[in-house]
Amino acid sequence: MARVFFEGITKRFGDVYAVRDLTLEVQDEEFFVLLGPSGCGKTTALRIVAGLEEPSEGDIHIGDRVVTEVPAKDRDLAMVFQNYALYPHMSVYDNIAFGLRMRKHSKDEIDRLVRDAVATLGIAELLKRKPGQLSGGQRQRVALGRAIVRRPQVFLMDEPLSNLDSKMRVQMRSELIRLHRELGATFIYVTHDQVEAMTMGARLAVLNEGRLQQVGTPQDVYDRPENLFVAAFIGSPAMNLLDAEPAQVDGKACVRAGGVDVALPDALAKQLEASGASSLVMGVRPEHLDLSVKEPAVTFEGKVDLVESLGSEQHITVAINGNSLIARIAASEKIEHGASFQLAVAPQHVQLFNASTKERIGP
Ligand SMILES: Nc1ncnc2c1ncn2[C@@H]1O[C@H](COP(=O)(O)OP(=O)(O)OP(=O)(O)O)[C@@H](O)[C@H]1O
Ligand SMILES: [Mg+2]
């Protein structure tokens, strides 16, 4: 059993709060991702689990043990760092075997573990090479091999793919998912790359400025961001966010945004009224804006400001009343810069946030 539980973890460096009052449970054998912008406290949180950093407050539990006072080497975990620091003068075999030799495993056992690991990672033919003779992706696998041979209950990975080119990253991403399935260990994976987080994590936690913003499945966090930070951080292109205010049409609560009254589904209208919020931010994902949508729809009008073609689709920026909206539109549509343009959204795709508390309003 190796669930990892962060219980009220705070870490201060002088007067910098790297992590603030983090309470979070990672389940046994889960692939869990910590996601957030640079400096939000991801590495610090991971180093606290590893025992490389002591929390200022709170406790770390691994399995049924409180390990806050347990030294790193006795925590039954392995960490893979961003700069995977292999020993340059040692062969691949020796790099992978090094930790096992330090732990006084027998020669036969070391050999078996190293050969199992390189078979899993598909680098069996590289055992005699030195790190300088390997590609970035191969070096990455050697670093993973070093972690795997330890057979830990928990793997901690800090942006392990960030040094690889984009094609290799995609490949290593699926290999890590497979590795996780095969090893049946708990993975805590740190990244600032939302695509990695969305594709790899069974669940993810979004951090900002040391604070936990939201925990959930990738789909849940994407569909229902709990606050404006998460709404703006997850998604590419980012969610459109427009200043808005509550209004009434025919006695029914709606919002006025970008010069347009936006009717709301009943449940959302009720929650808006109950919230008592006086200033709002309205959010719409770029894929929910289209040239037309099935009625009933709300339509924004403006001029095309920018057309970015991605081959499979195009991102159209439309200027409306001092705001701009980005829409993802089928590549087949002919759209010209400067043309007048209409973008429609169905009411069920409108999201609302309280502009003063930054919290989500609505189901
Ligand atoms: N040893 C330290 N001394 C002082 N401040 C530190 C120390 N380590 C981290 N910090 C600060 O704590 C905050 C969190 O740092 P951390 O390295 O955990 O961020 P991160 O989310 O991993 O960022 P990145 O994505 O850039 O790696 C930052 O403001 C950082 O400057
Ligand atoms: Mg970091």
C-alpha cells in the first residue's frame, strides 16, 4: 500500500512561501500529476515527499507511515529529476547498477534487475555505451532505468521529459503510461505542460503560488474549472474570458458581456442570482464558438483580427466591442483578415466566475 498523503504541508524559505497548507491525497498505484506555472511550488512539494526538503509545517504519509522524520533513503521511493545527471564516465549498465551496488545487492541480482529494466525500456542494446554516446531520449530511459531497478513503491518525477524534442516527448509520454501500468507503483509526476498533465494523469492537482487550486480528473478540471486561475491556465488556446455584469431580460437573470445579453440555462441563472455577485467574468472555450450553432444561441459580431492556420483547424481572433474572442474553426472555412464576422455560442457552454472572489458560479 503506497498512498501518499500531504497533510497540511507548508514550506517557507525565509519569507517566501513555496508551498502553503497543502492537503492532498494521492491514491495507491495512481498516476497523479502536479501541474502549475514556474515557481508555483511543484519541485518543492516533490522534494518534501522524497525527504530532500523538510516541511516547515505538516506531515507526509506514505502508506500507513508518517515519514516526515524518516530519512530519504528509507522512504522506499525513487526520484527522476529534470536534468537526469548520469555519471558520464560510466557505461549505461554501470549507471543503472550503481544504486544497487551501493545498497549491497548481490552481483547476480544486480545483473537480473538491470537486464529486466533495460528490456522494459527498450535499451538492452545500449548497455556498453557511455551517456555521451546516447540521444536525449536514450539518456532519459537510462535515468528511468536507474529508478526502476530500485522497485520502489513510489516514483517521483520532476519534469522528466522537458529536455526532449517534441516527437520524443510524445513517445516517452506513452512509454511512461505503459511503464506505470507494468510496475503497479504510485507515480507523482510534476510538469508545467498541460498537455502532459491532461494526457498522463488519472488525476491532477493545479497549483499556483504554492496554493492548491483544484484537484480532479483532467476532464473534470477542463470542463469545470473552479476558479479563474484554472480557467485561464488549462486549455490551448485559452478560454475566452470577458468582463460581464448581471442583467435581466423578461424577468430572467442573464449576463451582459461584450455588448450582448447572454441568456443562461435555468440552473445557472438561479445560481447567479443566489451568488449575489455584482461583477462577473464570462468564460467560453474556443471550441464552443462557431460560425453558427443550433438554436438557441448568442451571437457576437466583430471583425477578424487574426487567422492562424494549424492545418487541421484554424484559430480565429475576432475583435468585438473592445474585447477579442478566439474561436477554433474548421480548416475548410475561408476566413479573411478584416472581414466582418459572427461567432455563436450555445448558452450551456457559458461559464461564469465572480470577478471579485475569482470563484466559479454554477454547476
Ligand atoms: N532553496 C530555496 N531557497 C529559497 N527559495 C526557494 C528555494 N527553493 C525554491 N524556492 C522558491 O520557492 C518557490 C517554489 O519553487 P519550486 O522550485 O518549487 O517551483 P516549481 O513549481 O518547481 O517551478 P519550475 O516550474 O520553474 O521548476 C519559488 O518562488 C522559488 O524561488
Ligand atoms: Mg521545478
